[in-house]
Amino acid sequence: MAHISIKNLGPVNQFDMDIKEFCIFTGPQSNGKSTVAKAIFYFRTVKQDILNIIMQGGPIKFSGNPSCKWLDIMKQQLKEKFLQIFGTSWNMPNDMEMHYIYDTKRKYEISITLNEDYQHFGRNFINITFSQDFTDYFVELDYKVFTNISASQKNREAAVLEKLLEDPYETVFIPAGRNLITLLSEQLNYIFTSLEGSQLRNIDYVTKRYIELILKIKPAFWDGMHGYFDRAENSIEISKNIKGRKPAIKLLIKRADAVLKGQYRYVDGEERLYLQNGKYVKMNFASSGQQETVWVFNLLFYYLMENRRVFLILEEPESHLYPESQQAIGEVLGLFKNQNNEVLVTTHSPYLLGTFNYMLFAGQSDKAQEQSVKKILHKQYWLDAQHVSAYYIRNGGAESALDSDDVVLIKNELIDKASDSINDHSDMLIALSFTEDGSRNYD
């Protein structure tokens, strides 16, 4: 189980958590949910940073410096990534800290702190510290030559990293504001090819990675989820590979069709949503809810089909969705987690929190109840409470959002807080409008 701790980063004053297989962040906006999610993404993608440098020929080729070592290039890479995700360090408090422990033996750790520049008031510079085991690993890499890297060599290096860091997952961040990215879908290739390096660096790192991912895989959806799945079914090798996941994939397709009210396809360079009558609308003319969710469903489907294990970070899955569709998204996230993946979700939605609650309740059913519960909720959607954590993040800190008196559930007061406030105000206004005998007060 990995562990992260954060001190004085953005709105977060102090945050510590063990990262479980299904993590839920809730709380008021602008209180740090995204900051923590991005910090986790920052550390979880270090593995990919290392593999990218390997694929480009190692530190010397990557940097152009004949004396560059692995430790040097990794510190430089992590400094640049920090600036692209969190912005300038100059205005941050000089006691800002982030620490991430990757493995259960607490050997592999990265720490981010700031060094104050005493000659220039208010300027703090980023300091990256690797644990000794990490440093030893980089020294070993210094003795390896990476030229003309084959796929098998990359896979071997990836397997070594996965074992050392106890992390077999590919980290994928689906940010908020997805409908804007979908709205500009036809312009994305132009934007990426026309911008200069310095301009590209000014695009939020998480958003840029998300766009790059979509551009890379959307040609695979030329005939949609249904066609993608049928092609796999017609291949003996692929069909065998997805055999154990077929029920989950079929459930996901069914939910995607219901929420999107159509089927996504990438045809002739256009992203389209084909309707039941055979006609289509271009995705940039679809509803905001369809634009928000289309690539959530596509990415979950893609990773299930490709049998790639994922640590998914999803911001605000409820955006622009009717409550029934929010419920569907919540259940699909449980389904995805139960296919050997991990999920971290940030949300403001009481509907989504309520959905997670009954999924948790179902996962704690005893043997006598199990068959009856299955008739109400498919077992693919159940959540194992031992693998779930939930945090209410506000006022610079965080508290557990789980109530574990008898059954582990998200605290009802967190789900109902907004509704309670609205109802209280309504009751008080109604009370002012009526006299004790129930007649209308016109004073």
C-alpha cells in the first residue's frame, strides 16, 4: 500500500493517506481535492518518466549532455513536471513538502521540498530527494546502454520497476472540463502541431497528457465499442485473452449506450455519436453531458479490452449529468475497479456518494443475503469495504468520510449536508408564511 503526505501545497495544509484500491474525495470546491489527486498523479507517473527516458536512449541522449547521469536527469524531470502541474514554486511557502512511499517495505520514497533563495525574498526552489534504494537503482541504470530499445527490453525494464515499486498499474488522469476538450476535438491535432515548445509547456500537464491519450487511441474506435468488441470476438487469440472480462465489458457497453443515448465512432477524422435511427451528430454538437462522459466510457472500455491494469483518477464524473446517469457512472467505476484496477474519484455529488454507499453495503452482505442482493445489484458493482477509503477535504485538512460503527459506509451527514441546509431554509420560510392554525400569514 502506497502512502502520500502533503504539507502546505495550495489549499492543502496537511494531508496523509494510505492509497487503497478505491479512493473517494469529497468536500467543497477549491479546498484541495484536485491538488491531492494531482500530487498522487505526479508521483505515480514517475515510473512512466523513467521508461520514457529509457526509450529515448538514456540520460545522455535525452539531455544531450555527455556527462549526465540518471539521478541528475530524474531530478530535472521531476522539477519540470512539478512546475507544469502546480505552477511556480516562488510564491509557495518555504515549508511546503510532499512525500510519497511506493512500497510496503518503505524503501522507495521520493520527497519534494523547497530551498529558500536568501538573495531574492520570496523565491523558493524545488529540491528532489530520492531514498537510498531509489538512488541505488539509478546507479545500476547508469551501467546500462539503451540504444535501439526493443519492445521486449522495454517490457523487461517495466517489469523491474513494477516489482521494485509494487505498482503494476498505468496511471490515467481524466480531468474535469472534459466537454471543452471534446468540443474542440477536431482542432486538437492542429493545436498540438502548431504550438511551439514553450507554448505547449504552458498547457496544464494533466490536461495535455489526457489529450495525448485520446489522440493516440481514438482511431481504434472507428466502428465503435460494439465493432471493437465484435472484432475481438472473431479473433481466437484476443477472444481468449478477454474471456474472463467479457461479462464486465458487456455491462460497460450497455451502460455506455444508455447514458450516451447512442454509439461513439471515429469516422473520416470526425468524432461522431450514432443514434438509434442510424443518423449521427458530431461530438462537438452533442450535449454537454454526452461530451463529458464519452471518453470516460471509451477509456474504461479500451483498458478492459487491452487487458492493461490502470490506476484511474477521475475528476467530477457527475458533471452535466442527470442523477440516473450519475448513478450509472458510479456503478461502472466499481465494475472497473473489480477487474484488477484501482480508482480514485473526486466528487461533489450526493447522488454519486449515495451510489457508492449502496455498492459498499452490497459488498458487506453475508452469505445468507448474497443471492437476494445479487437480484438487486449485479455483483460486478459491489465494493469491498476493506479496499475503500473516503476523505472529506476542507479548510486545509481532511477527515475520514467513512462511518464504520456496524457497516462501513460514507457518512450520511456528508451526503445530505446540502439537502439539509436547503430544507432548513425552506422550512423556516414556510413557517414565516403561515400562522399556528395553518392559515396563510399575509402580514
